[in-house]
Amino acid sequence: MSTTFRNALCSLLLVFLAGCARSPLLRPLPPPLILAPLTRIAPHSPVAWHPDEERVSLVRGALFDYDLASGRERLLSAGKPLALAWSPDGLRLAAADRDLETTRLTLLSENGTLLAEASVPGIIDCLLWDGDDSILAIAVTIQIYSFGGNLSATLVRWDGEGSPSATLLYETSLKPLTLRTWGERLYSLPQLALSPWGDELLFARLHDPPAFNPYLKIVVRHRQSGAERVVASVALTSAGAGYLGDGERILYGDGSRRTLDAPPWGGETAFEYPWGGRALAASPGGRYRLVDGHLLDQEKEIAIFSGVERAVFSPSGDRLLLAKDGRLWVLGGLGADPLPGFDPALEERLRRLRSWRARGLITDGDYREQKARMVEETSRH
């Protein structure tokens, strides 16, 4: 069989499969939105946009690079990572592969060449880049005893050169019932997020009191000072929390009845959505939010999806990847909503203010008042 004929046959097969794929849409889309099937992926596997937004990294028996325009795929690695993340400059792909009770971290070039690797104790299922220099993750370790267990969550930072650094975030005892009920899902509870400024972390801290049901505390932590604030207590079914836009507000669900758009350090009114926040995604600028299948443009609902396992907005915010039933879809036609830029003249002064707020030296109201004054002064010059 010739290569040309084989490629044509594969293209026809993909078109046929796309036609048979069950759409996650529950109602017609308003123009100019359009939903299109892309390719198959492993269920509940990670996907990652390349910064150029022309390619997507995905897992299907191995790690592939998928070109959205042509539909061509290129093998990057034989591994089946639990987490993926492209560096902001698009030169390195970070991957986390599970090896029993440890995680193998790797850095790959654009063509799949192994650049660096390291092993860390515990299981990692989310990777973030700390600028272009290093990756951040939370590694979860669970020890099981006859009377229950112990869970520890460690913040891991790795620059791809030396050994990864590790800082303990928290430990908690686990009841036997919690271990039986939640099992492997306990590894994914921390849900790490990094502020757009790079100065704060958001994560979920597990608590399992002896006489009550386990729950999560949404915690914001200032990286330099280590100051923390508990934002809310939520059910284990919550998808955790993520930053919106410039990082002055976050999105999180209680895992049951409502999702909130709220300031992490208090001081302002929260906006509430009537869904539990078991699956969340937000565009980089914060304009679009996907809450339990409901796609919102600010507060206006513009689409409803069902059965979505994973959703990831593009870096510019104008497209959304949706994974359902082992197939990847892309929603196009959204308005661009990239991460807002920070004025260099203001950035250092605002970082200092944010540090004072985190340490309790000023209130959130003081911070916002001084920030508004600084922005106004800068705009006049």
C-alpha cells in the first residue's frame, strides 16, 4: 500500500469517526461559535496547548503532538503522562509520568528529544511553569496503615538542571472510610494554581476529622513570606480554585450547590453561580468561564456541554479544547481574551503592596485604594 493511499485512507477514517462522534453540545451554538471534533485521546488524559496555538499535545497510548490545521500527529514520547505543560516560550514540554509511588519528571524539546529528567517521591497530576525557568507541582504521597493512612502534599520546583526542591505544604491523617471511598482520586485533590504575578499559590488542603466527613480548605499562599489565608471550605467534589484575569479574583466551587467569583484576600463582594463547581475552566483574561458544562461570557450563558472530562482554553482565550468519551473537540469563535499585561513601571510597586496585604500589614481595601491611585498617576505621565 502506497504512503499516499494510506494517508488518504487514514484521513477518510478520521472524517468518518468525527461524524460518528457524539457531540458534547446540549443545544445549538449562537454564531459565530463553532464546535469541531479533532482526534481521539485516552480517557481522562491531559492535553496542553502549544503557545503558538497551532498544536496540541495529547496522550493516546503514547504522547503525541497534534497539528490543528492539518490533523497530522507526530510521536513525541512513548510515555503516557498524567500531566503536561508547555513552557511559555514554546521550547520545552514538561511531562509527569507515574512510576508506582513516584513520578518521573521530564523535559522534552519540540521534536520530542529528552532534555532532562528527574524522579520525585509521590504522584503528580498537574504541572505549571514558573516563568520560562522552572516547573511547579504538588506531589502527593499516601501511606496506608491498619488504622487508616497519612497523606502529605509537597510543593516541588525543578529547573531541569539540578535535583528538584521540595517544600512540605501539609500533612493529614486519613480515616479507613476516606481511603476506601476516594482511593486514587486523593492524589488529584490539591489542584495547584499560580497567580499571574507569580507571587501567590492557590491549592486545596485536605482535612479528614475523626467524627466528620472529609473536606477541603481553599488556601492562598504568598510565596515569598509564606503567609496564608483560608478562602473557603468546600467538599472533596470541588474542582479547587483558579485565578481570573489579573489575579485579583478567583473562581472556585463548593462541590455541591454553588460556584463563586471572589477576591482571595477578602474585602469585596463575591459573585455566585448556581452550580457546584465540580469541573471548572477559565480563559486567561477571565472573561469566559466553564462551570460544570455551562459556558459563560462574563455572567451570560452562551453554551451548555455534557459529559466533558477536561477543558482547556487557548493562551489567547479565543478557543476551548473539550475532552469527552475519548475524543477531543475544539470550540472556536470566542473573542480573544489573553492574560492582561502589567505595566513595568507599576509592577514592582504593586508587588510590594501585594506582599504587605498578604502579611496583614494593609487591608485589601487599603491595597485597592493605593493601587487605583498608582494606576491613575501612571496614566497621567
